[in-house]
Amino acid sequence: MITSARLRCIFALIVVAFASSAQPTPAAAQEFAVVVTPPRFEDRAKAGAIYRNIIEISNTSPKASRYTVQTADWTLDAQGGPVFSQALSNDSCRPWVGIEAGEITVKGNGKRRYRFEVAVPAGTPRGECRFAIMIEGEPQPPRGDVPLPVSGRIGVIVYLAIGDAAPRLEVLETRSASMQGQTLPVLRVRNVGDMHGRLEGYLAAVDAKGTRIVLVPDNSPILVGTTRDIPLYPQAEEDSAQMPAIVYPLRIKGRLDSGNQRLDIETTLSR
């Protein structure tokens, strides 16, 4: 399993407060007092084998809480946010998944080790089994101007590579784009492999003023068969310092990694 130091993905731990189609207030959402570790799993399994692991569910409320647990398929929308579905997708591996119980109770300020397993059928070709384990609290009584009961939900993401599955990323385009109030370098990346991938590492850049800048790629996943725009973020020399402003044109050179793959980048971007 990948260590907690690498569990940095923006969508890895998703807390969703909902009330039918209504949007709950922050106070109502806070009734869901649970912490789940790890927020995601990235591991491997062999065809014909059973993969087993454990989620630790901590109830931070002083009162005992009951939760429902179920699996879901998921994908990413155009903005990179997770979209969950109870319907089985065409390539869903959820029929392989077994969970310990559909309902659990965790005592106040207590913890529960929750088991799940994936029985990979013999003869399964290399690829990726991807699903989520959804942990949902009981609806809470309405408060204030919230017209409906609200509850909270956490999605624990599971990526399970089968056999020798691996990402294969291709950089289709390098450009600049307006993001988060600034103009950032962006890589358009396609994944033609058979498991998700991420870009890691850093690139060296020099802007129009001769300022040397370190660029770090966004760590969001690039799912199999998808194309995503991955921004490159300028990094300050010290954690407390403000990120440097980029003065275009910008010369970029370096190498990024994705698993065992190396991607050489060399380009000049105009604003």
C-alpha cells in the first residue's frame, strides 16, 4: 500500500453533506463527526487471488453513531471532481468486492476496524479495479432554516491494479491558461495505459526577467482513457513565502515521472 506521505490527492477524502436536493448549512454538516483512514488505497492484486484490507473508522462525537456502508462506482467530471453512482458501470469490478457489514455502530470517541476484500476472478486480464466504499451517517434532525434532515458521507477511494497494469501518459499540448487568478503553465495529458497515473517531480523554468522558477505538477489522477489539463504550480523557495509571479514568455525544461515512465518536457510558453 502506498504510504500516507503520498496520500495527497485533492479528491482522496470526500466529505459530502447533503439533504435530498437541498444544500445544508455548515452547522448541519458538522453533525457528521467521523474520520476515516486511510483516505484512499492504491495497491496491486493478482488474478485468481483475494485482496484484503482494513479501513479505520473513528467517531469523534461523544455519542455512539450508526453508519451505513456500501460500494459505489465513480468517475471524474470535467472539473476533476468525483461523481459517484450506485449503478454498475459497464466495466465495474464491484461484483468482486465484499464488505464486512452494511451497517455498523461506533461508540462515542471510539474506533472501528472495518474489513473489505476483492476476489479477483482467475483469468482476469491486466487492468485496474476502481471503486469507492461509501460511509454514510444517519440523517440528523433539521436545525434552523434547514427544511430537511441532513446527513454526511465519506468516500474512500480504492485503486487496485491487476497484474502488470501500468499508466502510459502522453503530453499532447503545453500551453498557458488562466487558473486560480493567475496565468499558469498547463500540460494536456492523455492516459493510454491500463491504470490511472499521476505526474510527479518538478520542472525548471526561467521567465522573461531571468527569474528561475520551480514548477510542480498538480497531483490529480488521470484515469484510463481520459485526457486532462494538469497545471504546473510555481513553488516559493520557503513554505511561508508567496508563490512567485510568472512573467512570460517562460522557458521550461525538465523531466516528470509517472510510475516507471519518464516524460521529458522542453518548451517555451507565451502568455
